[in-house]
Amino acid sequence: MPKPKGKAKRPVPPLPRRGAGGRWRPVAAGGGLGLAAAAYVGVDYLRHLSPSWHGRLRPALWAALALATAARAPFYRRWDAELRAAPRFLAALVFMLAALLCEAISVRFINTVLGLQWHRSTAPLPDTGQWILLALNEKLPQTVVYLLRARIIALHHYLMLFIMLGFSALFDCIKGPGLGIGSRYMFTMAVGRLLRTITFLATILPSARPWCAEARYQIPDYPHPWAQKYYAPYASDRYMIWRVMKEGMPYATPQDYPDEYKPEWGLMSFLVNILRPSTGEGPSWYHLLKKSSGGCSDLLYSGHMLVAVLTAMAWMEAYGGWSSVVIWFLVVHSAQREIRERHHYSADCIVAIYVGMLLWRMTGFLWSARETNRSRRIAKLDEVHNRLFHSAKDSDIIEIRSLLSEVESAGQEKKGFSQRIIFSFAAATIVFILLFVLLAFTLTNDG
């Protein structure tokens, strides 16, 4: 008797753009994003080699990237996901700007509170990393030393590399939404900046460039009234330090210093004691913050290196490949150059590297390269597992279909936006981000 034929198995379509561990993989593996990033950094480095060629090629490259983005935008299929990510993106942007404002105020405070005489007289801290690099200069060939000292990449390059990474979601180079990874980057940056502010406010360290404060700031020679009372009398005298430790109260009478200059800033007058303005530094608190830049006391840890590490971590997770390895080499190059040029001590760069790596790992809830749709299906399947087992045992086909439909719908993205809303949002998003980037690079110091 012939055996009855069983039902033909339904072909299971392959899961697109997903690798081991549920990680998303780009559609095209040709390395187009990496080549675009290399072209951007290479063309910008021409400013040191051939300024005339740099002046010709940079506008052409930027125009080509902008045109490619505008041409691709109408064919992007995940604008609905971008629209759902927009509130989170804007919240992260506001949080980051608030953190940067808090940091700028704190930088100004620690640079002015001890007075200009302290900056002149306090020697830089001994840095063994600087010693090692100077020793290598004696041993290595001059070509290698020149390469190590070359200004290949700077802060604004890392920021632009991340912006290119975010926009590459339009071309399916990374997992969308692009605003999702942008939210994670800005949120992580804000947390890192706040932790950095707390750290350098806790202990004021002398700059590795002792001439910096005199060249950058117009501040009084004498300390702030707070430092006059709590620091200056106990700065060097061993007996007075011992006595204040024993008594636990400030006992010394401060010296007579001139009165502090106190301009009228209206609602922002509470910042006068913190920013410590002088008569020749501009009419408002905003001018003081613009001049604060990176400061002239050592800021533990390095903000430049935090940006570099976050860009490298984002690139490694979202895109990977040879370009990610190159970016990590550039991060190491930037770190040793920060130390060589005495912008930071070695400890600042080392701490920034591992803090940036740890913070990025902790903020995966905002965006992840892992396939979240599949994860949601698996979680839903675990949730209905017992009900599915009992339905199968009872041969309840209707209940089984209902449960499997719940599992399938758990992995689907919600719809509900009209084409007009999506199109308007797409146009507004591209224009807003491009204008914001141009303003950020044009109006702020150090990128």
C-alpha cells in the first residue's frame, strides 16, 4: 500500500541583513561608506599639503555627498521608523546641549577661581607618557616621528564621520533608523560630558601648557573670594594645613584683595560669582563661555578623546569592516598627539578611552545593531509558549493560529502615518540636520 504523501514544506525565506547573534548586516558589502569617509579625511588633510587643491576638492566632495543624500532620500523605506524616533532624538539633543552648557560654565569657573598668578606659578604635573613619546622621538626614524606628529584628524572630523554614519542609513549601510543611532550618540555624549564635569570640578589640576591662561583669559591675578577663604591660606604652609585638618574649620583671615567686578546680567546675574568676568571680556555671559573653549586647567578626562571613542564605537557596532579598524588606529593616533602637544596628560586620554567604551556599551537600549524585530518575536514566543503547548495538545487549530499571529505581529513595526506626513518629515529632517551641522561647525569653538 503506497504511503500517503505528506504536505510539502513551506519554503522559509532567508532573514535579510542579519548575521550571527541577530546582528544587522548592510545590504552592500562594497565598503562605499568607508571609501566616502576616507575621501573626506584625505581631502581635508590636503589643507596642510596643498591648500589650493583643498579649496577645490572640499566643496566638490561636500556637494557630491549632499546631492547623493538628497537623491536617495525619496527612496528610503524607513521614514516611518525615523518619525517614531524623532521625539527621542530631540530629547537627546536638548539633553546634550544642556550638558555642554553645564560643562562650559564649569570650565570657566575652574580656570578663573584661582587667579592668573596660580596659573603662572604652578608647574605642570610629571607625565610619564610624555617622557615615553620623547624617548621614542630619539629612537624612531624621522619619517615615523613626522607621521606621528601629523595633524591627520581632529575633533570636527570625528563628528563629521559620525554624521556620515547616521546618514548612511538612507543607503542601507547601517540599520535604521538613523535618528536612533543619533539619539544614542548624543545621549551617551551628554552623560560622558556630565561625568567629566563632575570629575574636573572635584580637583583642579594645573595645565600641561603653563602659558595658556595668560594668553587666553583676562582674569585678575588674585584668587576668587571663595578661594581666598578656603584655599589660599592653606595652600603651602605645612603648619596651617595641619591646623585646619585638626580644627576642621577655616580659621585664617583672608588677605585684602580688590573688589570683584560685578556686571548687571539681569536674570543671569547669578552666574557672576561663577564665571568671574572682567571689564574687557565682552558684554554678556555668552561671550565668556565662547572664550572658555577647552580651558587652561587640565580637564580630566579628555573631551576630544571621548568624542573620538564614541565615534569609533558607533562605527564598529553599526558598520564594522576595515574602515572601523582604521578609525580605531586614528583614535590611538589622536591620543598620542594630544599628549605630544600637551593638550592633555596621558591619564586624561586613557580614562576617556575606557569611559567612552563603557558608556557606549551601557546605552544600547536607545539603538542597537541587533535585529530587534527578531528579538521581539522570540520574547513573545517565550511569553505564549505554555498556551501554545496546551493548544497543540488539545488540537485547537484556531487558538494556535491566533497565538502565532500574535508572535508575528510582535515583530512588525507599527504603521499609521500618511505619505504626506512622512514626506514632510523627511524633507524637514534633512534640512534641519544639515543646517544644524553647518551652524555647529561655524559658530562654535574647536568644532
